[in-house]
Amino acid sequence: MTRTMQTPAAFGLLVFTLLMGGCSWFSWIPGIEDDSSKKKESDKPAKLVKFDAEVQLRRQWQVKVGQGLGKKYLRFRPVIVADQIFAADGYGSVFAIDRFNGDVAWRTQFDKVEEGGFNPLGFMDRRDPSFVTGALGAGEGLLAIGTSRGEVVALSVADGSEVWRSVVGAEVGAPPTVGRSMVFVHSIDGRITALRSDDGSVAWTYDNPVPLLTLRGTAAPVYSQDVVYVGFASGKITALRAENGEPLWEQRIMLPEGRSELERIVDVDASPLVLGSTIYAVAYQGRVLGLARRDGRPLWEQELSSYLDLTVGYGQIYAVGSDDSVTAVDQETGEVSWTQDIFKRRGMSTPLAFSNYVAVGDSEGYLHLLAQRDGRMVGRTRVDSKGINAKMIVADGTLYVLNNTGRLAAYKVNLD
């Protein structure tokens, strides 16, 4: 096991973020909670619009996964390996579930909440002692999990037993990515760490400077054909050789502008979307770009602000904007096909395109279906009342949704 030290710059960033966490004027930033019990009328979520449903979402099964995701803005996603779906909670529990009937194959608790809910800097956090911050990554017989303690834990897909754990030095802000016999980890200090998948030792690291103020979380690395693509808080996307971390190219998605640090936030927190010879990337307070995969050369750009992963279908790229609108842009030209703006202040989740639909969740636990062709509402159901933050996945026409209380459910779409 190899240990690396957290840099002073990253330490200062984490202190700043935590100390400002109680300020209500930071409540719009992902991961910063607003403890105010009263909301202005203008801050309330937009009311649900009425529409003629064209499809129905039918729940096939549901199972409770641990204690829920916690109250932090965390990067969770279930993953599918063969006939099983794996999911984690924010407190150290991981479940293996039959994806067809919801039966639990195994469950494990790989770590425990520290007494009193201490965070990595030693400050007491009585509000939310959750510590899992990046889950899950899967591949090569492993499940990889990142924590706020700066650890990466690898579990066996077969039975949940711990294979190894490694310290990367700072909070892991996104699910690790497995590929080429390595586990690629993005921590909030701007470091990419490649861990060998057999024992967790460090193969290489790559550092990108972190601005004074950033959004909570980081972009999960994307591995494809011996290259790792990753977005950074500096507003850049970089292609790294998977074998040794050598930079192949770098492209700025957005240049920081404005007088204040708030205005200059340009995080690329959305994972790059790799599709054929093109890579799609988006920045907060920035734009979405289509880039040539070979050298990062911009092919087109469109003004759009987002910190959530993109999705693709019907020749279009779909994005949830920082204003909670859903936008479709042509993947060849970047021209806007349509925008659905009925979800203002509803805290929308990462979109998922499947079949003829774009699925998005919201902070009140509603699951919405939009038509990929024109963005009209075609279906809606309420999963629960606590919201949906985790990234949804689909397999064989079944949509899997992990809500904030830790309930994992499978849905089928039926014509109304």
C-alpha cells in the first residue's frame, strides 16, 4: 500500500469549503446546505405542470440499500456486472442485488462511521457523518469506492470481501474508474491517481492546480482505448496515457471570467462523454463542446452551464443545466434542438437517455420522462419524497433508480 500526502493548497481549499458551508448565500452551490427553515417564494421549486401522460412507469421491485446517501452532494451510481446490480450507501454499506428480481445476494460493511461524525480535517459534523463520496466503480472483478477520508477501497464482486485499500491523500470526489488493470481516482486536490488493480499500489499520479473556490465533487475519469479522459476544476479537460499518466493533449472548456471567485468558477465536474471519434464536455458557467478525440481540437461549441454528466440518444446530446433546464443539442453541429425549462429550482439529477426517452429525477423524488424528439413531458412517477441525486442506469429496457434514502428500484416503461 502506498501513501501520498495531501498538498497544502488542497488542504486550504477543503478548509475554505467547509468553513463556508453554513452560509446561506452558498446554498446554490452543490454540496453546500442551506439550514434556513424558511424559503422565499422565489426560491421554491417550480410547481409540477399538468400534461397528458403517454407512458406509465411501473415499479418491478424495490430494495433498501443501507442508510441512504447522506445530506452531502455526493457522486453515487449503481453499477451492473452480469446479472447483478451493485449499490452503496453513504455510510460504508455495499449491496449485491439480482437485477431481475431484487433479491440480495450479499451485503457488506467495509467501514464504519467515526464516533461523533468527524470529517477528514477533524471538524465535528453532527449533521451528516456519511463518508462515502464516490461510489461505485466496477471492473476486473472489483468494486471500487472512494471516501472523504482519502481512501479507495476495493471489494470483490463475488462476495464483497475487501481486496485492498489505498490512501490517495484527499477526499475522492467521484466514483473511481477501472480499466487496463488499474483503478483511476480523481481526488478534490486535483490529483489523478492510478492504482494497480491487483494490490492498490500507486502506478502514477497527475496533478492539476485547483482554484480557490470550486464546486463540491469532481469529474469521474473515463477510460477508453488506453487513454484516460478527465475534466478538472480549472475548466480544462485532459487526455492522459493510461499506462503512465503522460499528457497527450489538454483543452480548455471555459476560461474563468469575472471579478469575484464565485463568478470565476468553471469546474468541469461532468465526466467527458466519449463517442466514436468525438468527445463531449461541459463546464459550469461555461459551454458544451464537441472535441476531436485524437487531439482535443474543438469541433463546435454551445453556451450551456452544467456540472452533471451528459447523455446521448437520437443523434443528440442531452444536458441538465445549472438552472435545472433540460437541453438537447445536435451532436454533429452543437445547435440547440430544444430546451425544456419547466423544472426551475427543482434540483434535477443527471439525465439518462434510453429508448425514446430522457429520464431525470428531482429533489422532491419525482422521476420525469421527456420525449427525446422534442422534450415534451410523456411520463412521471414519484419515487419518494427525499429526492434523487444518484446517476440512473438502464439495462435491457429496465431503468434502475437509487434515491436519496437508499432505496434502489427497477422500473419498466409501459405505453399508457
